[in-house]
Amino acid sequence: MAPVATSPNTAASTPKNLAIPLIDFHALLSASAPAKAETSKAILSAFEKDGFLYLKNVPIAPATLSKVFSFSKSFFEREQWQKDYLAWTTPSSNRGYVARGREKASNNLLRDEVQKEKSSNPDLKESFEIGREGVEGHPNQWPSMFDLEGAYFSKTMQEFFLECKEMHRLIMSAIAIGMSLDQHYFDEMVTKGDNNLRLLHYPSVKKGVFEKNKGQVRAGAHSDYGSITLLFQDMRGGLQVQTSAGDWLDVTPIEGTVVVNAGDLLARWTNDVIKSTKHRVVEPPTSEEAVDEYPARYSVVYFCNPDFDTWIEALPGTWENDKHGKKYQGINCGEYLVQRLSATY
């Protein structure tokens, strides 16, 4: 999926009329109001059309990302008892290690139905969940108790968490500008950083697993729950987006970019002006037909949310001219997210 030149940005094109824009983030850091406005409109347009975009020139150094991925890989290589000691416990906390088969990515809100999906087609992944520091009763489950590398891991992830938090603020500011709101409209709603940093490891899998179960995927079809998601992926690939026609199309990794998508809460907040698009992770095709085992895949995901005490209802300008008015009742952000997480674990 090679970029195709457009102006002022570019687009990564896939078959069947889906083009995921490749947008230069640098303009959001400039003092030029026209440049910010142009980029903000491009970001909003992408969210309105397909819900996905690529960002390049983001303010996170490649060396930082390399270190994050290295520490993530080392964490998943730890002995199983160490990972289990740091186990995820509750949706309210949403911190700690999630073993393979524990979570099932799904849009089903009924826990019993999700459990059926999990039994027949479990997700082939393990993860480590990190929230903001200093939340009473919900401490992060750091591996610093085990060794010095665990301490370095903790420091690195805390610093990265804050860098992603600032990216979240800047993107929400761009959305505000694109929607003709004040650029600081969302600032007070994203100050705490009630976000979730997820390290993901999709272990190597025997080819026979996919041959035996034609519906097997590494992560099931779902839309994300929060406002926006920042995805940092390795070059293995496997992420697919569902088009409005129901086709599954590849979101091919492009080196030096971040994939950003809108979540259900942002769609709800904008009265469905912005699209929250279903996606999944499959085993990408390999050039080696005789391969017996597909290699591991790693990704780092930062799920962005409004602060948990934020009341979510249709934003100004999104519902007044809609014949249905406000499509959703107002809801507390934190309660909504706990409800969604409770169904998937």
C-alpha cells in the first residue's frame, strides 16, 4: 500500500476506494494559524470519512519508540510466573498483564455472547495494560520488583505515556479547530490523562491453527471504545479496516508513521459526524508458502479518553440540523468505558 501523492498531504491507497490519508503532524506544532487550520481540516475529514489516518513527523523520537518496543519484547519474554504475578484484575483498574485467551476483542455488549466468541475463536495475543500514575486504589503493576530492567521498563513507559498524552491533546485541539470550535475546547477534558497504554504481543502461531479454523484471527473485529487511538506497529502487518461495503482492507505499516483511529466515544460525542470504524488483526500473507509457523507480531497502542469524570453528549454544531437531533443520551465517560471493558474480559 504505497503512498499516492496528493496536496498538501498524501494518501495510502488500498483497493475498493478506501484511501487512508497520510497527514503531516508537524503543522500542528507550528505557530502558523493557516497551516494548523489546513491540517486540522484534513484530520477531521479523515475521521468523518473512514475513521482512520496515518500521521508522520510526530513529536516522538524514533529512538524512544525503539526503546519502548525493545522493553515490550523483553517483558513478554519474562517467565510466565512473573507476568502472572502482575495480572490484570478489574475493568475499573484496567492495569496489568492479560494472558493469552483472557480478552476477546468484540463489539458485543453481552458478556455471555463474548464468552461464546472467546471459546470458539480466541484472540491470539497477550498484553500489558498501563494507566496513569497516582490513581488511588488502582496502581500500575510494574515489574520493577523483579530486577533493574523492570525499573528501567517502568521509567520508560511512564515517560512514553506522557508523550502520548500530549499527542492526544494536540489531536483533540485539531478536531476542535476542524469543527470550528475554540482550539482549547477539549483541553480541560483531557488534563488528567485517563488513558490506557497497551503493549501487545501476538506470539508466533503454527500455520495449521489458521488452516483448521478459517475464522481464526489474532484479534477479533471490533471498534475502539474511547475517543481516539494511537497505534505504533512493527512491520509485520495484519491490521485490517472494514469498509462501509463490508470489505476488509489492509492497513499496511508505513515506517515512521502512527496510525490513528476514532473510537466509539468520539463518534457518540460528535453525534456520529466522526466515524468509529471496525478493525481486526489477521495473520498477514507470507511470501514463503512452505512456512510452518507465522512469526510474532508486536504493537504498542495508546487508547485516548476524555477524563473519566467528563459528561459526554453531542457537541455544539453536530446535532442542531440533524433531523434526529441528539442520537444518544448523555453518559459519564468512566462509567461507559468500564461497561464496555466488562463485556470483553
